Amino acid sequence: MRTSTLAALRVGVILLPAFLVAVADDAAAGLARPEPGTIAPDQFRKGEDIFKIRLPNKPHAGPLARCPVCGKPLKDHVDPNFVCRSPDLDAAAPDARKVTCPVCAHTFRAFVPDAESRGRMDMDFCRHPKGTGALASEIWMCAKCGYASPYWSFANPVGPKTKEFVQTRVTPATKERLSAMIGLKLEAFAFDDFSFLDQPSIPEFMKSENALAIHDKAGAGPFLMAKLHLGAAHAFRRMLNRPLAAMGLDRAIRRVDALLVNELVATSDPLELAKVFKRALAKADAPGALDSAHLSSLERFCICMRLAGLHDRLGEGWWSKRYLDTADRLARAQQKDNVRMSLLALVAERRNVLSREFFHLTRAAALLKQGLSSGDIPRQEFVTSVYLAGELLARIGEPASALPWLSAARDLVKERPREGNDAAAQTARLVAAWSRLRLDCPLFFVTDKAGGRTRITAKHEDAQLVARIVPSARRAGPPPAKVPATEPVEPVPVEPTTPREETDEPAAAAGTCEGLMRRVWSAIEAYRAAHQGSFPPNADALTRQMGIDRSALVCPETGKPLFYRRPPAGSGRTFILFHADPAACPCKLMLFSDGSTGEFGQ
């Protein structure tokens, strides 16, 4: 029995190279259509408790108790004089600031994200830094209580309900997750919390998922929630692309890097890098290849893992899954138990990472569609959001839904100025190039036996929704807004039943005062994201952000004008949008600097 099993394993190892070359040939042209069953909806789109821990195996306390940034023991970070710094951090260090958590008052050092990407950017604006410490997350998280929020709004005062949610739900889950992830039990070192951790030591995806749970509980709008989900997806993608580190792989990694060193240094383009690895496979399997060119099963494992990450960057999650399946078979063929178990744990971890990325991409796409339909998207983000809705739908394997969104983005960007070096012009150039590139890939065509290509048919519901949104956007920015409900809405696509009626009525003049104030707060958040956390200086800047005239900032219920004031520095929670003479006005609603609303005198 043992002999037959070993023989079967040897046959499997012999057959794997042929399979890999076939995969390389099929995918060499770029984006390929996912085959039926390659993306499992149950696996990739299942809703989950945001705090549920999924670990493929129990962490070992020794190596995992070291900081992923500086490589030194995490217990050393308790010393206030300790400096946590990545060995390959660029000379231009991130902008460090001291911030205070609005929930537990813990003060810590945080980093403002670098506006310039020092690595390559994927087609959904996911940045990949060149060095471990080169990218600072846009989410700040308090390591003591787990409160997390985008850096531009982190210091905003929070209400009592948010504090209670953080203290009763977020803090215990954060301690449990950090303890499991880094293999450091608090009781073993007589610590009460993880407040000694620096920001780079906290997993990036954990910051995003904590922020998602907190802002969802607070009823954040679709646009902010979509950005948070997209940030979480990017965090998981960077995990899938991080360097391999597993017992028994050191020699294989050095050999693969030595074979490809010249080509790997020459490019950072994921498509070109994927071709480099596939050429290495083809060369090793060519008839008459020198012994030095042949690859061991461990070296093939390393290449499969790298290809899984590269195809994920290209938006080919289905190919990533196939390469991970191949890596799994290569791992199971290993004779040494310790090596086999280590490699299987590595594959299981990255399968889970790919699944979590797809979950967040799916949610981000649905929320963008909802926000575009309801008018929650700020004007300057409208075209980018239309493009991203299509790009994310393509990445999760729904080209028929993606087609009308990408086509609309391609057409809309033609009407925007693309000259100059400002951020808007640079983004317009990217959207123009990326939308054309994506629409020309094989994902959107059916190929006949003669090699002819026919464009696929767009999904009716998405085409109808885009037709409803885009015409008015071409003239005056985003369409007139529907007023969001006062309660949090489940982030699912809004399916229109009739075309939108055209109207000259300003978007802010419909619905209720509560709905208008929610839209004002969405515009303020977008403004702060683009201006290092600063509030709009005056009402004119606010209404320009909203895409309306200053005279349209009136209460929809009473017709009375609304007044805006920038919150004074250090004022804490204070009102920023209010009615003239609120004591006498029938509508007494006010908007506060933390995004909440309340009535005058209460």
C-alpha cells in the first residue's frame, strides 16, 4: 500500500509540470474568462462576522511574536524609547503625528499616508509599496481599545453608542485577534492590552475590518463604506503578494530568485512578471534542457504562489485559485511531514486571504452601485466611482454586469480635462487608459472556432441602472439624489424600475432635512479625505463639494436657509450646520462635527 501511494505521488509530481505549462499557455494572453465553478459563490461571497477569526493552524509563539516591520520581538516595543523602523524604509519617512483615541484617550504615534505611490498601482487603485514600511495605512487604529477610522476623521468626537459598541464588542475581539495573530498572550507578560504596539505592527486588514464594523454600526453612507471595503480588499491582496516565508523553502526561494533576478529587477508590471515566471516553467520543461534548468517541486511551489498573487493583481482571481490548487498538490507530494504541513498551512492561509478579498470586493461593488443610484457619491468622485463599479465587478467574475459601467466611465472621462499634473487630471488619465484596457480584454468577448471575437451582452439590470444615472451626470455632475433612509440600509444594488425623470430642481432641495444633512456630511467626509482632515472653510467650499449652488443649501421642509460654520480647533463635538434662528424655526435639526444630528435645545 505504501509503495503504491509513493508511486502515485511521483506520478502526480511528474504530471504537474505539464498542467502548469498548460495553465501558462491559456493565461498568457492576459485576462481570461473564468471557467464554470472556478469562482465558488459560497466560498467567496458568504457574509461573515467581521470579528470571526479564521486561522489555518495554531500560531507558534516564537517567530510570530516578532514585529513584522522591524523584525524585533514585540515585547521590546513596550520600552517607550524603542524605535520600530523597517530596515528598508525609504529615507523620506512617513509623516508621523501624535493622536489621541476619542474612545479610550490613549495617545499614540500614527502616520499620514504618503500621497506618492513608491510602488506599482493596480487597476483598482491598490498600491503595492517597494518596501515593507513604505506604505502607511489610511486607517488609524488604537491598539488599546481597537477603535479604528480613516485618518482624516479619527480624532472626531464619537457618541455614547459608538463608545459602548467599541468597549463591549470591539475591544474584546481586538485583544483576542491580536493575541491569536501574533502568538503573544497578554497574561504571559502581565499586560492588560496591546497599547505598546506601534501602528505598523497592527495588521492592515484588521484596521480596515474594525473600521468597517464601527462605521456600519454608526450608519455610515454607502460611499464611505465602499471605500472601507475596498481598503480591506487591498490589504488582503497585499497579503497574498507578500514574500514567501516557510520552513524548507529558503533554498528554493533563493534558487528561483537567482534564475530570474535580472528579469525581476527590470520590471514591476504584474503582467510582465507573470510572463517571466511562466517562461521559467517552459524553459525548465523544454526537451533537452540542462539539469541546472530543471525545477524541483519546491521551486515549482514557489512559482505557483507568486503566480497566484500576480494574477490576483491583474484581476484574475479565478487563475489565482487554480495556481493555489496546484501549489496545494505540490505541497501534499512532499515526503517530509514537517515541510508538507508547513506548506499546506501556507496555501490554506492564502486561500483564506483570497476569499476575504473577494468578499470585500463584492461588497464594495454593491455599495458603489447603491451610492451612485442614491446620489451619495460626491461630485468629484463620480466618474471614478462609475469606473470602479465596473472594474470591481470584472474582478469578481461578472463581466456582463461590469460592461455598462466601464463603457460609461470610458465615455464620461472623454468629457473631463486630462491635461496637467494635478490629482484630477492624473486620475482622469488613469481611468481613460484602464477602462479601455479592461474593455478590450478577453473577459468581455466570446471567441468562435474561427478565432473571431464577439462582444458579450451587458446585463439588463446594470445597463438600465447606468442609463438612469449617466445622462444627467454628463451635464451637471451626479444625478439628483434620493434621500437615504434614516436607518442604515443593507448595501445591495438598487434596481430601478423606471427611467429617472429629468428635473432642474437642485439635488439638495428634495426629501427631508435629515436626508440633506446626511448628504452634507458625506460631502464633508470627501472634502476631508482630500484636504488632510480639514473641514471646508466656508459654505461656498461646502456647496462646491456637493455640486450645488450656495442658494440651494436650504431646509427641504421649511425652505429656510441653512448656515455652515467650520468647527473651531479643539472645540470637540460642536454644531456645524444649523437653521437661521433655530429657536423660532419649525425645523430644529442640527448637524454636529462628528456626523451625528440632533435638535436644537435637546
